[in-house]
Amino acid sequence: MSRQAQAPTIVLFRRDLRIGDNAALAAAADRGAPVVALYILDETTKGLRAMGAASRWWLHHSLAALGDLLRKAGANLFLAHGRTEDAVAKAIDASGANCVFWNRRYDPSEAGVDARMKAALREKGLTALSFDGALLHEPSHLKTGSGGFYKVYTPFWKAMAEEVHVRDPIDPPGSIDGWTLSIRSASISAIAGRATSSRSTFGQRHSYLIPVGDRHDETVRQHCDKRFYVSPFMAMGLNYRFRIGLPDENVAIHITASDDQGPLMVASFSGKRRALSDASLLRAFISYPLLTLKVTAGIHWKALRLWPMGIRLQERPAPPHHSITHVAMDGRLRAKAEPDII
């Protein structure tokens, strides 16, 4: 039986977004079966701490770096959004995994989620193992003579120095047999923030990465200053307001470009989820023949109609140095480094 035919091991990544000194990942690689590397952003389970804008910015770049390291080792990083137990169940159904490994978390709410998940997985006959991945010692292993936890540092440190053996750091796996079959995965932008892109008639492209925030409503509302030259008839000194529905069975994006006197342009897009198949592509081709040519002709016809109105071309500045603008929660522009995309 080939290795890809074996039931894989799911490795859950949390704050341990690294492949070196990662006990759960090392154990999964040593097991010899394919590895499904999975990160879940759980903003649904009650009691878990919500992430702010700075944490989301860190998460975006950390996931990109982790995905790059995993690809070099032979695996892919899969991303999910929702309740931890639900996301793990979906990954098991999609991959046929019979083992789930993760490094332990110690916050009471997070530890509670993991304990419930471990019990549920074992009840189904699956292997669920947690590993020491963050602390010098397990809190339950070092106690006072009366069986309680140390509350004073000096006796705690003396007991630890005498009783605890701190393991050496674990080397990253030289290679990982990554799961190669299909599993539905979210994008980094869908996990750490929402992204909307602009493409100019000059063949250039720019994206705005928009934080979702700590809310749980169905619509993301954000704003920021214009950073990228798109229409030759519109100046750079504009402000964008974004309204983005969280994608599910439907998706909707609404953008308003305004100056000091009010809105100048409104653009919107809406769509419904469809299975990607030869039949659906053929239906789209028949339903919208020559759509690209129609849109291009419409843009140029509109430009010709604007010219007699006295609207002239705006000077085109150099494009931004980075292709992604990160929007802060208050609409200001921050951290314009360009991430990798998984």
C-alpha cells in the first residue's frame, strides 16, 4: 500500500506556527503516514479570546511564513475558520485521518476546547494525542509537598532545577509526506482579514487587506485612502469605503470612492457559489458570450462620453512599492509588507 493510501495524521497548529521544535509535527512525521497540517481560526467557541488588528497582521505573515516552510519540507498548510471541533471533523471526513496531534494549550478556555475534542475523538476510536510544545515543564508534574502548585518563585525554581529535565529543542523534519489529495482550504486573507483587489487598465494590480475585527456580524465595513491609480479620470486624493459580506453560499462586495464633496463612483459585485466543473464552465460561456469584449468596449465608450463633459485625464503616479496595503481597524494604512499566499 502506498503511503498516500494510508490514513493520514492531522497536525493542528495554534500559536506554534513553526516546524522546528514542534513536538506534534515531529511525532506525526515519524509516524510515517501522510500529514495534514491544519490551522483553525476559532472565533465561534464561547470563551476564547478574540484577536485584534495587530494580532491579525501578525497571524497573516506568520501563516504565510509557515506555509512556505511546510512547502519546502513537502507539505501544504490547510486553513479553516469556525469551531475547532467542527473544522477537525470536516478535515477527518475529507482526508480519512485516524490520528490528530497537537501541542498543548494552557489557557483554561483553550484547554477546555482541546479536552472536549480529545474525548470526542477517542470515543470515535481515533487517536488523539497532545504534546508539550511551549513550556519548560508540565504544570501538573511539579507540585509542592502538599500536592499544590508553587506560589513563590524561589522554591519553585529550586524544585524545577532539581526535579525537571528540560528536553533539547526538536529539529525540524527533514521531509514531510504531505497529504496530496483534495481538502477544501480557506485563504490567508479569509483567515486573517478580507482582501479586495484593484486592477488598472495599465496591467497593474493592487490589493487592500481589510481586518475583520472582533465582530461576528455578516458584513465587514472598512475605509481607507486610495493608494493605487485605477481610472485615468479619477485623482488619487480619494477615500474608499468597503462593504464586504462574509463569503458563504453568496458573496457581495460594495466599494464607494469619495472625495471631500461626496461619492464619485460606486462599484459592486455579487455572486453565488457554484461547483467548478466542465458543465458549469460551459454554461457560463454560453450565458455570457464575449463578456470581456463587451466590458472593454463599455469602458472605452464611457470614457468617450466623459471627454465632452470637460473631464480630463489625471496624471498617473508610480504604483505603490508593495502590492498589498494593510488597512488598520481605524482605516489607517499600516505595514505594507507583501506576504506570500498559501
